[in-house]
Amino acid sequence: MKFWLSQLLTQFRFKRRALALLREVVREEPRHAEAWSRIGFLLAGEGRAEEALAAFQRALALDDGDAPSHFNLAFMLQRLGRHAEALPGFARAIEIAPRTDRAWYGLGLSLAALGRLEEAAQKLEEAARLQPKNPYAGYQLAGIWHRLGRIDKLRAEYERVRGFDARVAEVIGLEFGLLKK
């Protein structure tokens, strides 16, 4: 009951009260993986990164098959600039739930940050395939094509994004030299 009440409190933005309830849940039931994952999510929202990482790790120690916990752990590591450490979490989230476009996107961003541009492009293309009207994947993909000197691919991505988000397409065009400033 406390767990579900914490979910309701979170929806109504009573996040501190929800966090307190979730802490009660894990005191009473330390093996409640979903509660640990929710604690991590709430701590991450408060900018308490190391505590959030520990909560996600605890959740995964209890349930390695939880794609959202793998994603959230990887996302936190990515936000901390720990891209190499983030890769396995994104990959595991994809292994569990292959249609999770955010995990493909995150994996692509971390690979790009590590200079693994060809691999990053493949992951971002999959993110764009899974969510075709995601302008952020298109923007990141355009940036990689620009860095790789693949003007043909850059133009194609610009045109693809232009078909559903003219504002982001204009940013792509201006930033990567397809349009004059």
C-alpha cells in the first residue's frame, strides 16, 4: 500500500513525501527492487547523483531484468560524464527491451562522447527508426555525420528532420553549414 501511495504522491509532485514513504517500504521490505528503483529516480531528480546510483545498483542487484533501472543507472552515469561506465547499462536495457528508443539514444550519445562515431551513428539511427519524429536524435545524428565529413548523410538527415520539425532542421542547417547565417 505504501509503495502505491508513493506513486500517487509522485504524480502530484509531493516527491519528498513519496521518497520518505519509499524509504519506509525498503526498511520493511529490503528486497523491493521497484521501490529501490523509484528511490533512485527521485534522488536523481533532486540532483543527488551518488545516492541515486547506489539505489539503482541496489534495485539491479535484486532484479537484473529491470530495463528502466538499467537505463536510469546508465543515464545518471552519462550525466556525470562517465560515458564508458554508462555503455553496459544502456546495452542491457536494450537487451531487455529492444524497442526502448531512449536507451538507443543514450547509447549513441555516450559512444559519440567516447569518439566512437560510426557506432554512435548506428545507435542513433535505431533511436530515430524507433521514434521517427524525435528531432533530438536527428540533431545528434546530423552532428555525427558532420564530424565524420559525411555531407550526403548530413543533408539526408536535415531533410528528414525538416519533414516534421522545421525549427530543429533550421538549427541543423545553420550549425552544420547547410544554410547561410
